[in-house]
Amino acid sequence: MPFNKTRPTSLFLATLISFLVIIGLFAAFDLAAFAYFKTKYHGEIIAHNQSMLKNTAEKYSTHFSRIKTLLFNTYNDPGVIAFNRHLQGATDEELRYLEAKSIVTRLRSDTSNPHLFLDNLVVYFLPHGVTLDKDGSSGAEDQYNRLYKSAAYPLPFWENRLKSADAFSLLPAADFKTVWNSPDEKKLLPVSFHLSGSSYLVTAYLDVDKTQRDFLGEGGDGRLFYVLNGDGSVLFRTGEGGNTAGLPAFDGNSGTSVAGGMVYFRYTGEDGLTYITGVPNANVASQLRKLNWTLLAIFLLSLGIALAVSLLSSRRINRPVKQLVSAFMSGSGGGEPSAIREFAFIQEKIADLLKEKAEIRSELRSRQSLLTKYSYINKLRSIHTDIHEWQDFIASDQSFQIIVYELRFRQAKPDGEPVPHERLASYYREHLDVLLREHSPGSHTFQMEKNQILTVISGAVAAGTLQAMLGDIRHLFDSDKEQCLAAVAVSSRFEHASQFNDAYLQALERAGQATLAEETQLILETRSGLQACALSPAREQELNACLQAGDDKGALELMGRQLAEMRESGAGVVQYRQLAESTAAKIWKLMDIYKIAQDAAWPVKPLMRRLKECCTFEDYIEGYRELFFSAASLIYEKKDTEDPVIRFVMDTLRDGYGDELSLENLADRLQMSSAYLSVYIKEKTGANFSDHLNAIRVSKAQELLTGTQLNIVEVGLRIGYRNITSFNRMFKKWTGQTPGEYRRAAKLNAAE
């Protein structure tokens, strides 16, 4: 195709000039906007920020007043006064901490008020060194040197505070370590109140970060903000900055000062506190909003101009593009040559490509392309057979059925010679190929994986022929079922080889529905109603408790009940494998909680793998027995040798499960708070106090129900339940049966 005689304009040059004009317009508008707003609104910046500071100061002043009112009311609470009087007249043995329960409830309620921004509220009684807070009671040493530890406020500071004449005191904020076993710290501002000569004081810990987010408003997290006491000392500060030595001097009553590229604003409230904030000299949040709107208007104006210029340029480019599209649609490649050199060249090449396309299409019509027609081949796994057989099946274009053989290799007997699984699978594949070709010459047998073989039967097969095939297959596997059990799944008939993926997935699903029967299973239909099998939450807790107590027999008995229920419901091998995998994962996680070393825990790994390879119900029972024995020994040994507190708790539960045990009673004996002991037990064992106690009681109840003639009420009394309804509810939650149902089931099992 000849070029136009006129010299075409370069596409690069045409588009470059157009967009350079657009870029120049944008740059000009941006420069004009910057120059305009740089010199405006300095006075508005100062007025707006002074107003913001005053508003923030009033919020803080009001909040400090609310805190003082709360401290005054708490200090004069009749319960607090009565408990202080009790402490003054009682010895250590006569202390009655239950009288402080109402005080703790009130402290917890006040602390949880989201509008007060309190981290804690503490009442410190000098007699006996007792403190009360939202979490209960504790000693002053623990309270100030462990629970709320700060280098600025140790215990001697609060003892001296009681000797001072101050009533309300706003103390400088400091970093407090509020969790004894965690390095994290919080910035808290203590506010204390006491009357001169009194023997107790009340302290509120104000969370500075929360007040900052609420009172300083948008952008407050990075804002420079100071609160100074009446003597000029810093109560607390936020943002990047030093102490008061880094603040500028303010002239007379002026509330504004400029230093170091910053504008500082000062406001002194009626409460005597001084509030100072600093902002960049020329940039504040309020001015940025106005600037954003102005820039948006400038942007829209420049965008409109740019669109107009772009439209003119695009129309010039669009004309040859339309010609190219027309050439594609018509398939002729003709049309008037473009005035732009690049488009003219493309038009010429399109004509050549269309011609070549027509020649290729003509050639493809006379052939069949396997790669184009059957793209799903790439989804298949590695097939260990002659690829020509597979190509024969693909090219046949007939209806077909698939037979999938899932092989479950059994453990070799001690006196037998083990046969490698790969060799055994290869043996089965070769025999199946020969056997099935006798019935259906068009069949092909492939080995998909080391434990999976697949047969494709092309063409229609009579029902009698299929039954004869399956009979020979059953005979082949039954003759060697001491080494391997097979599930033979037959798919429905599919009409075209392109549906192979659907047929394969259907046969796999049916193979997974095989049960644990010790015989070859033929599966011709898909069973409905099969669901994933897993331990219930109650049984998970019971299993954890058994393993932590070293009770591998109790764990095995629980798992035996689960497996028996699955067998009665007709669960398939997939469900048993899912249960084995989830149980192995839970045990490994439990060993990780107890920080069992890898070299010590490594022998458990082969037991977990063996559990996943079980073939029969008895194999699973034996596999769980070995796994539970090994894991329970490791966990119990680790727990028993390393943690005296947990050992004491578990020994107390095992010896006194029939008594009225409570977490509070154990905490008193260990001289801990009940809240702390509860968290400690959960962290160290993975289960809470009540789960451990209920697991032991259920285990003892099962022994009494099956080994004695005691009635159910007496059994409940023996294990610590005075109410038969509570006993029945708890027992059914953990076992899934009432005590009466459990006893009857145990008798039936014994009779069988």
C-alpha cells in the first residue's frame, strides 16, 4: 500500500505538543495558587488557634473538676469510711476483705465510665498497707511496685503523700507499667485527694492518651500541647518537644509568641492551670481546609481547560484510529491512508496480518488441535503411563466413565516382609489394566498418585459387563487385603471427553465416602448427609484437661466415644482423616503452649503421621492410644516439674474435687488475687479453672456410675454437687449424655 504523497505528521510530535500545553496550564495554575495563598490570612490563623486553645483548656478544666468531685465522693463513701475504721482496729488475722466488695464494685463502675477516661481508681489505706481498685484488693507493695509501677511514684511517695496537708493534688504525668509481666507502659496522670491527718487517700489515674484524642480533636495525636501547674511545672505534654525550658517567653499578658518557626499560644484558666500549644507559623488545620476548597476550584477550572485542549487533540488522533477499527471489522484492511506516518504503517501491516490469518484459519479447519480443544489436560496430575494411551482417549470423542481406586496401605506385620507402596501400587495398575481390557478393550488405566489409580472406560458398557468388571476388581483386591484396602468409586457416565475434570472430581468425592470396613468397597452413588467430623467444644476442653493431667486413658476413652459415634453414623474415611488432622494440630498447639522443646516433642511427629495413615477402626484406636500416651506424658512432666503454682492447683483439684472448691479459696491460699490466678491458670494450661475442675469431676463421676451402685444423687454429692439439676446439666454438657443415659449405655456395652 503506497504512502500518501503529503508528508505525514509524526504521532509522537503531535501528542507531545498537545500534552505539553496541558502540563504548562496545570503548572501555571499551581504557581498562581501558591503565590496567592502564601500571603493571606495570617491574622485569621492566630484568632482561630487561640479559640481552639481556649476551648481545649475549658474541656480539661471541666474534666479535672469532674475528677475532683468523683474523688471527694469516693473519699466520703460510707463503705470506705467503715472499711478504714475496720482496718484501724483489726489485726492481720481479723481482716475481713469481703466488707470491701461493695467498694470494689463502685470503683469498677466509676473506672468503666468511658467519659471519665480513667485507667484505675485506687483507695490506699495506710493501716495494714491495703489498697482497693477495680480488680479487687492487694497489698500496697504489690499495688505501687508491681501492678501500677512507676519510677516517679514508688510506695514511699504515697506514704509521704498521706503526711502532706494537700487536699486535691494534680500530679505530673508519668509512665506506668500496669501489667506486671509485660514491658508495655501507659502515660497516666495521678489525681489524689485526702484530708489532713487522715489514714487513707484516693487516687485517680487519668489516661493522658485518651483525653488527648478526645479534647485536642482532629490531628491531636501529633499536636504540641503543654499543661503547666500553677508553679510553672509541667503536668503533662504531648507531641514532639522538650520541657518548659524549650518554651518561648510571653510578653506581659500577651497570649502569643513566635520562636523557632513556630507560633505558641498560651491560655491561663480559672483553675490556675496554664495551657500552651504550638503550631507551624504558616500552616494550621483550619487554613488547610480553606486552601483545599480553593485548590479544588482551581483544579476544576484547569481541568476544564485541559479537557478542551485534549478533546481537540484526541479528535485529530481518533480519525485514523476509526479507520483501523473499520479495517479490523471488515477484514479487508483497506481504507484511506492516514496522514500520520505511524498509522499509515500500521494500516499496511494489518492488511498483511489479515491475509496471513485467513491462510492459518483455512489450515486449522482441516486439523484438530488437542491443546485448543482440551485445555483441561493441564489440570491433571502426573500420570505414570504411556502418554499415547491418554492421547487416544482424548481423540476418541466418546462417552466415558471413570473408576478411581483409593488405596489404603496397611502396616506390615512384625513377622512379614514389607513391600514398598510404590511397587504394590504399580502391581495393581498393571493387573487392573490387563483385567479391564479383557472386558472393555477401549479402557485405559493410569496411576495418578502413589495411592491412587484411575481407569477410563470409553464408550457404552452394558450393565452386566460393568458388574463383571467390578467383581473381578473386588476379587483382585480382596486376595491381598492384608496389605492394602481399596475403595473403588465409579463415576456417572459423561458424554464428552472435555467433561473429564467433572467426572474425576465426582469419583474422588465418592471414594472419600468409603467406611473403615476391612474389605474392598464398591461405591456407585454419592451419599448425602456426610459432614465434617470434629470434637465438640466440651469434648475439646475435656481432652485438653485429660492431656494436661497426664490422663491418657481418659483421653482415649473420650476419643473412643467419638469414633464409635462416627462409625454408627456411617462416616467416611475423609471424616476420620479430618478428625485425625484436627486432633494432631490441637495436641501440637498444646505442647507449644507448655513450651516443650522440639527435640523432646519430635517423637510425637511420627505418631501423628501414623494416625493419618490408619485403615481400620482398630488402627485408629491403637494410633490414638500411642499418641495420647506420648503427648500426655510430655505435657504432664513439663507441667509437673516447672510450675509449682499449677502443680498446687491441680493437686488440690484432684484431692478435693468433692469439696466446695472455688477460685477465690485457692487464691487466698496462694496469697494471690482471684483475677490474677484465673489469668495465670489460663495462660499456663490453655484452660480455665472451672474447665479443669469439671473435667476431673466428670471423670470421677464416670468411674462411680460404671463401677458402683450409687444412685445419681449420691454420685453428684460425692463429686461436689449439692444440686442434682446442676450435676445433670454439667455432665450432659461434657459427655453429651445425662448420667442415667451414660450408665445405661455402659451396661449395654458391657453386656455385648
